[in-house]
Amino acid sequence: MELNFTKMQGAGNDYLYIDCRRTGLPPDAAAWAVLLSRRHYAVGADGVIYLCPPLSADGDATMRMFNADGSEGAMCGNGVRCAAEFLYTHGVQRDCIRIDTLRAGRRTLRRVGDSLWQAEMGRFAATGDAVGTRDLGRGPLLDVPLCAGGRSWRVCCVAVGNPHCVIFTKDAPPADTALAEYGRALEHHPAFPNGINVEFARQLGPAGFAATVWERGSGVTLACGTGACAVAAAAVLTGRCGRGVPILVQMPGGTLEVCVQRDDTVLLTGDAVTTFNGTARIRPCNAPRGVV
């Protein structure tokens, strides 16, 4: 069968978008994500996002995000901005777009420029039950000692739709092989039975950070929207930054702006860019080389 898709990226975090607003989520959604996301062997992406019918009458669509390994994520900050841009250019020409999710609730997005969107990311939480931790205490989980990858860390655990483990560093955040080694070890640490996203962040100024990312289910990525929110929330909770001011999080793929409000809600602003449209011919999932 032939599958039409649009490839989009926000701060270098790239996803394939498939419009399922009329048909609903395909039964092979997870398998397609694995097949299509393989870099060098298929289209290549950090995952696949399916836009399905909204959960309520006043919504515009429901976002279902599948990582490159086929696991389904609860929320994606870069992905939801690109979803809004996709809907804006495919029949929902409003500057305010409402996108539902199954596990993270609704996200309201506002168009603030050309291919630029601000997303209301909801409230963050730094408690053990919200993050899904084991044996780390109830929280707030700030500067908690943890051993992983042969090293001792001080971690801040924050949930912003997805669970995150933020580590503030004095030196440049790890990259490449070191990032993969430490990120994988932390994601699969027994303290996180459901896995976790990992960010290493170095403070650059009163309201600026450089960060690298290991995403649960995808590995090293150029950026993570909920990860940027987690870095900003952890910075506010540990006294590194204040509330109500723009916090700039520089990731390898681009810079995202985060504002942590006084009521613990978070605003995320960044780009949402269409890179190209395409058609993939998909063979049955049990056939060799499923994408041609």
C-alpha cells in the first residue's frame, strides 16, 4: 500500500505526520513507526505522529505519537507544535488550535509568527508518583543522588506530560558516545521502571541553558520540547531561574523558549517547519524490508 506523509521538524526534532482525521489510527501504527523511522534504510525520523479525530467536539485533532522503537509517547512538545502547523496548513486556518492526547490531556497552541507556535504545556510536577519513580521518595525530587553508567549523579525528576531526569552540569553537556552511554543507563535505571527521558544542562546565564537530550524510545535526538520544559522547571525549583520570565534552552537542533508560570503551568515557544511531503510504499509488516 502507499502511505502519504509529511516530514516536519521543530528545533531539529523530526517526525513524520500522517493525517488520520477521517480514518482513525491505523492498526499497524506502531509497526509503521519502526519501519519508517529507520535512518538510512527508510524515510528516517525520531518517530511518527498520527493526527486522529478529536476526542471532543471543540477539539481540532488528537495527536498519537510513536517513537522510533514503536513505543507510544504521552506528549511531545516539538511534535505538538508541528501538529498545529500541519493542521493550520491543512484545513484548520486559525491562530488558536486545540489538540487532544490520550494521556496528557489537551494542548492549546497559538500561532505567534510564521511557522512559530506557543504551546500551553500544562502543569509540571516533581513528585515520585507523577514521574513514575521507584525508591527515590515522594518528592520533590530535586538534586537526588543516583548512580548510573559507572558515575554518581545529582538528578532532578520532573514530569511535563512525559517523565524527565534533568542533570545540571558545570562543564559542557555530554554528547555523542558519552551522551548515549549515560542516557541509556539512566533511562533503564531500576529507579525508573517505565523508563525516562534524560537531559544534561549547563547554565549559560541568568535565564539560559545549553542542553543535550536522550529521549526514551528514540535515543539521542537534536532536541526535546518537553525536555526543555523540564530543564526550565527544574531550574526554577532549584533557584537557578525565576518564574514568569523567558528561559532559553539551547539544544543541538535549535533554541526553545520556556516560561514557567506562577501556577506551575509552562509555555513552550519554538519553530514548526515542514521539510517535505512524500509517499512510502509499505509492504506487510511481516514481510522482509517493509518499506520500499
